[in-house]
Amino acid sequence: MNRATILMVLAAALPVLTTGCLEKTPLSVTNGLESCNITCVYISRGSGTVWGSNHLPGTDILEPEKTAEVMVRPGVYDLQVMDVNGDTYTLNDIRVGTDGFNWTVTMDDMDPISSSVSIMDYAGQCPIAITSNLNQLEINGIWISPTDRNDWGDNHLQGEVLFLGDTYTAYVQSANYDIFVEDTKGNTYTRRRRNVTGSEGYSWSVSTAHAD
């Protein structure tokens, strides 16, 4: 994929960050991983929003020495990218001023590897989208695990919450998955053996009717 196409895809995928009356500035990621492609780019505001969707959707990749750029309002952001091997690289509390910001990702930026089950163990291109349809509650926990594993792993929200209408999307390999959700009152919601394949993946709008 060439750079112009990536710019168009990212601009379409980030409507929240590209609206408003403030002048926009470029926030870009350059792949400095030599021979390793980047398959996922996540951006969130530094104030603590969830990562949300991958801004390299579908089969889009960021090849070595290529740059992906989005136009955002000045502010504080967190960035995370994932390479084709499932390794992640995270940069927190980036101050993006009127001159913009570029992050050239190198191997030195790789996150420590956790011994517990995590999304990196089964990262891929099939989306699992969890939307909160809980009128007076928030979702504060989402766990996703391949059905053939017996460890839920880490909470994907990592201290954040999903409010009514918010969606968290994880990108995984084609397989059967179990999904466990918890709200701020301690109610739980479970889906087991959900077949996740292709670009359509699996979507779940969690409501109180789905409580365990």
C-alpha cells in the first residue's frame, strides 16, 4: 500500500479526532523496523480513552520506511503499534503541538513480553467488536481468549471504561473465541465458542438481557 492510500484510510477511520473547530496538525508513525511490517496502529487521547479500532483496517500494512499520518487536534495522545509478529510498541503522553509529531518505531521501542495470555498471542486481521448497550452502567472489563485455552489473560480495557454506545475492537486470528465482559456493578456477560473469521469478524452489543 502506498503512503497516499494509507493517509486516506486513516483519515476515514478517525472521525472523532478530525472534527472540531481547532486547527489540525499531523500525527504520524514511521516504520523503522527494517524488515518487519506494522499491521496495527492505535491512537487514544492521553486523558485515558480506550484504544478503540485499528487505524490500519483489514489487510492494510505499513511497510518498513513507510509513514502513516493522521490529522488531529493539538493535545496529549498515546500511540501503540503492532507488528506482523504480534509484538507491540507503545509511546505514552505524546504532546502534539501545532507543528505535529512523528514517531519512528524501532526495535528498541518494543513492549516487554508478558507471560500471561494477551491479545498479542493471537493478533490477526479478524475484528471482534464489543459495544456497550448498557443504559445506566459502564463496561470496565473485557477478556477475550481462544476457546481452546484455559486462561482469560489480561483485561483489554486496562482500567478504562466503555460508556453507552462506545465500542472496543480487537483484531484476532481466525478461530473460536470465548468473550467475558464485566460492568461497573460486577455483573458479568459471557459468550462462548464464537467463530471469528474474515473481515466481518464478530460483533456483540452487550445489553442487560445478556447478563450471566
